[in-house]
Amino acid sequence: MDPGSAALIGIASLVALLALLALRAPIGIALGLVSLVGIMILRGPNAAFQLLGGLPFAFSASWTLSAVPMFLLMGALAFRSGLTASLYDAARLFLGRMPGGLAVATNFASAGFAAASGSSLATAAAMGRLAIPEMLRYRYDPALATSVVAAAGTLGALIPPSIAMVIYGWFAEQPIGKLLIAGILPGLLTAFIYAAMIIVRSLLNPKLAPPIDVRATRAEKLAALIDVWPIPVLILGVIGGIYGGVTTPTEAGAFGALLTAVIALVKRKLTLSVLLQSLFEAARTTAVIFMIGFSAILFTRFLAFSGVPGLLTDMIQDSQATVLHVVLVAMLIYLVLGMFLDPLGLMLLTLPILVPAFEQAGVNMIWAGVLIVKFLEIGFITPPVGMNAFVIKAIVGDQVALTTIFRGLAWFIAMEVIITGLLIAFPEISLLLPDLMD
Amino acid sequence: MLQFLESLADRLTKVLLWMAGLAIFLMMVHVGLDIALKYFFSSPVPSTLEITTYYYMPLVALAPIAILQRERGHIVVELFTHSASKRLRSFLDGVMALLAAGFMGLMGWFSTIEAIRKTERGEFVFVTYFDLLVWPARWIVPVTAAVFVLVALLQALGDLAKAFGKPPAEAAS
């Protein structure tokens, strides 16, 4: 087959893929089927069947990727044993008296919750039930009260332990330890810019967040701190283990999960039912990721046969596209597709095309990982299918309209424009810490 | 017959989920112990990497897929079919379940061939103190794929019956 028609098949498959997705095909199945048919056309049925027979085992039998179920288990254990529950109370005692205090407290508590639980949906669900009713009771603006939980819940994807980073690193063949560490500063930067925005808005318009009187004695503050210690210990434990070389990034997952289980056991919060539910939940989510991941690998092989990535890299070379151009195009792709697709699925779907393009343009691949995770995060909160907005909507029910939530989120999306600009303009923000590891 | 198959699918998916849960638990303890022993006594638990790679990981990653299909836990784009009629949606879901069954059926078939080949050869890896057999783990893929196909076919039957408004027995013929 000549290169032209092979590329045509490649492009036709992209169209078929999007059509299948629109017709409610599960993303893993759609991706797998399209790739299978494509490989059959390009390389014959035998090549396709051989891949199909060997790849599922070869892909899942991976030591590196064992960090995925382990980080998921760590998050499920932290959440289900209630270790994350006291975060909001503590944040409220310490930050409640600032302008927009409850919202600022919610912002940081959600970021910590998301980092430890690894799930922005679990964060939105838990923090939504805890913090939103309280903010509404103090007559906080409903748009602000709901959107802060939805937005800060996305930070778990950047702050370690991050499953998105592990998967990106595996796919792009980048050191996972460095990627995990690279997410720290961008994650903190985002949390602080969010907080600054809330404070400034509350100062300019006190009606948004009427001041409240949170008085706490020193003893109460101390008690709150004692209750909340496991979360920073867990996050720092995982980061420290990797940074200090005690654990490899892969082992850090099991280390984090075991540490969580031990802390929960010591605090007498680890019942058999909590343990079983956490195990099953982590296993299920792992299977979802691997199902899509397996198909994404088939898709990578198929695209490689079709020559589409080569076409793209040629285009980049011919057009003398700079790093900035490539990054901006990638951002556009994520913003558009992010409106319809689930973030992890979207990442696995796009990496086969974007990784060669990035490499061709000479983009630093650690920095690229941070940017891609950032773009995915933004997809969680943009209309029409910002998943976090829908989770919040499901929790607040008729109290707050979906449009109100998105109206509040517009402020956070505006901040994301600034943050993304900073991350692109100053790669050091992402690369400073990982460079120190050498 | 159909009822028997439904309850069989129910039981098999649950057994697979329990196996995945057990594997993920063992993985945590095994790797955790390995890190601790390496750190404190500089003597790792032998074959941690190999057992995690060849046994725990395929079990965790593959065994739950059948129960996910059964609960329709996959991620689906709802946006474009939001306003479609119930019948049309049932029809689409039925077709997608058939496609899923076809895809996983092919995967199961060709991994079975692969598994037989590796079994005959007695595939193993050499670890520090002994040979770890790898071929039994190869059978995880065919077994999970088979249960998945059973689940997906039952769903396709149910969905298409709903779409065409006939009882399941007639829709099957």
C-alpha cells in the first residue's frame, strides 16, 4: 500500500473513532475495534491477531505500571477510612477569618484531599457535602461556594501521588519519579492563585463572602492539627520516599498504600468492610484504565503503520513550528476534545499522536507532561461536560443551578489562563525540582 | 436457561473481582515487605518484581473487566445521544455490546492460542532461588475474556429485546 492511502486510512479511522464514541461506544472498545480493523487492512489479519493475542498480557504484566493500582488503593483507603474527612475542619479553623475565609479553606482542603485520594470526583463529592452547605449557610455567593470545590478538586492530578503522571510517564517513556516531583510546584502555584483570586474578589465585594467569626482556642487548633496529621504525612511520605531514593517511583505506590493502611489501623478506622471496599474500588478503576490503555497501545501501533505520526512530524519540520506552536496546538486539541471525553481516556487517546510530535519539535518531555496534565485538569471544569461541575450539581440538587456553577467556574478558568501562561512562559516552574534530583 | 446464564455470569464476575481484590492486597503487602526488608536489613523478598509483574498485575488489570461490563461501568459519551428515544438508545447499547463481545471474543480466542503455546513450552522466568512459572498466568486473559463475552452477549440480548419491544426469547431468534 502506498503511503498516501495508508495515511488516508489513518485519518478515516480517526473519524470512525469519533463517530463510534458519539454513538455511546465505550472508549476502550471503540479504540480497540478501530485499531484492529485498521491493522487488518494495513498489515493483514495475521499481524492484527498476533497483536491481539499477545498484547493484553504483555501490557498488563508490567512492573512500572503497578504504581497505578497502588496509588489508587492508597487513595481509596485514605478516603474510605475517613482520614481525609477532618481536612476541612482544620483548614476552617486556621483560614476562616480571612476575607472569603471559608472558600479559601475549602480551596486548600480540597487540594489536599484530592492529592491524597487521587480522585477529583471523590474530592468533589466529599467536600461538596461538607463545605458547600456551610458556605451557603453563611450566605456565601452560591456560584463561588460550588465552583471552589469543583475547581480545587482537580489539583489532585498535579500534586503527587498522581496517576495521570504515572500513565503519561509510562507512555512517553519518561522517568516517573521526575514527573511526579515536577507536578508539585505547578500544583501549589494553582492552589495559591486560586486562593489569591478568592481573597481579592471577597475584598472588592464583601457580599460574595460575608465575614464570619471563627474563634478557636489554641487547644482546639491543636486538636484539629492532631486529627489531620495523616494526610501531610502520607503525601510527604510518598514524595520523600521518591526524592530520598528510599523507594523507586513504582515502589512508592505500595509504600503509600501500606502506610495509609497502617495509619488507618492505628487510628482504629480500618474495618474489614473499609478494606474490602477499597480493594475492589482500586481494582475496578485499574481495570478501566488498563482496558483503555490496552486499546490505546493497539491504536499506537496502528497509527505507526498508517504513517500519520510521521506525516505530522514532517509537517512540524517543514513548517518550522517552534516549541510554542506545538504546545499551543496541543492545548487547543485538549480544550476541544476535553469538552466531550473523560480526561484519562483523552490522554491515552492523544498521546500516540502527540508524543512523537512533541519529540520532533524538541519539547522537554517532563515539562510536556505537566502541561498535558494541566490541560486535562482544565477539561474537568469547562462546559459542556466538565465532570466536576456535574458531580457538584448532583450533590447540591435544586439549591444551585448548573449555570450558576459554571458561572462561578468562569473565574477559575480565567485563573487557569494565567497559570497556563506562566507554566508555558517559565518552564522552570515545572523543571526546577526534578532537575535538582540529578 | 437464560436465568441460569444470568446467575452464572453474576457469580463468575464476582469471583473474578474477588481474585483481583486479593491480588491487589497481596501486591501491597508483598512490595511493602520488600521495601522494608531492603531498607532495614538490605535483604529483599525474592521474586517480588516477577510475581508482581506476571501474577498480581494481570489479575488486577484484567479480572474486573467482566463486572465492569456487567454494571456498565465503562466511560461513555452521553452528549450526542442525550435526547434520543429510549428504544434508540437501547438499540445502540445492544449493538455496542455485540461489538464489545466480538472484540473481546477475538482477543480471548487469540490469547488462548498464545496461552496454549506458552503452556506447551512451559514458559518460566529465572529468579534468584527458583524458576517462576509464567505460563499459568497466561490463562488470565482467556478466562476473563470468556466471562466478558458471556456478560456482553446477555446484555446485547436484553438491550435488543428492549429496543424491539419483544420478549428476550423472540429477539434471540
